[in-house]
Amino acid sequence: MENGQHNVDDMAAALEALGNPTRLRIFRLLVRAGDPGLSVGQIQDRLDMAASTLSHHLSKLKMVRLVAQERRGTTLICRANYDAMRGLVNFLVAECCTDAACITPEEEDAA
């Protein structure tokens, strides 16, 4: 498989994961939490979610590398993977308008 296709497949998997409203809420919560992250218990409390449901959704987010987890004693800390998030955003905007003649607003007004 060519490298570009692999990247498209990875990005599609990440977008699919974020296409689920519950996973998107979890991811946004972790993005807001910043580098310290949140424990699984904190996520569960903030989103009022059953432990098994949360585990399922975190597993999917980990699989597409949008979330990283670290164990501290008996506590599991979850963090957004900002590099993966930036990569996804950059992938979406990287080729914006490359096939169109770009016209600046000033050029459009002058036309």
C-alpha cells in the first residue's frame, strides 16, 4: 500500500472515531484538560458515563492514537494526543484550494 493511501486510511479511521458523539465529547474534554490529562474516574464523573461504556470509547480513541494513557499507581491517566490532533487538522487543510485558482478578496472586489 502506498504511503499516501496509508495516511488517508489512518485519517479516515481517526475521523470515524471522532464521528461518534460520545467519543467526540471525551476527546474534547481531554483537549480542554491539557497536558495533565484526566483520570478515567474524572472523565466518568464529568460525562456521567458507565465505566464499561467509557472503556469501550477510550479503547477506540487509543486505537487511532488520538488518546494516550499512562498508569500512575492504580490510576489511569488519559491525555489527548496533540500531535495526532494537529496531524489530522493539517491533513484536512493541507491541500485547501490547490486545484482552484485562488482569488484574494481584493481581486474579487476589483473584478
